[in-house]
Amino acid sequence: MENNNEKDFDTVTLSLDNGEECECAIIRIFPAGEHQYIALLPISGSYVDSDDVFLYRYTLSDKNEPILENIESDEEYEIVSEAFDEELDAMEYEELYAEEDEAAEDAN
């Protein structure tokens, strides 16, 4: 993963099954069940214009390098998808309160 100084997010480049490379913004790393997961939004390649968000199981290697694994079962995907929806709600909540705090500071 790399930190792109021109943007406000970290990115990762995926090598997809069809041989295409796709740069993705890291939306969030979050827990669901017994594992950690990562949500990625395509910012280059053929998936850019879609509403797709890629969800992967996320772990770190012994060398502290990220490892992304496919979610294999429908049951696990359902759990992860619901957890991601909750994370999106939390992100909107955090953003709303950050804007209110900023407005209150500006008023003072």
C-alpha cells in the first residue's frame, strides 16, 4: 500500500483474475466476526465507473505486509457486507460531527 500525497487516502493496486490491474482507494479496514476486512473503491481501470466496492479479508504477514484474501462463502460475504454498511453509517456520523465541530470553532 502506498500513501498518495496528492490525495487524502491510501491506495493499493490489485491484480485481478482477468489480468487487469486496478488501483483502489482504501475506504476502511474494519472487523466483522472473527476477522478483519478491507473495503476498496476502484479509482483506475474498468471498474471506476461502476458502484462496485471490493471487500477482502485482511491480515498482516510476519513482516507487517498486508495480505488480502478472497471471501469464499456467501455466508461470510453477507456478514462482511452488513458490517461494511454499519461502517459507512459510522463514517457518515463521524463526518457530520466533524463538520459541526468545525462550524462551532469557526463561530468562536
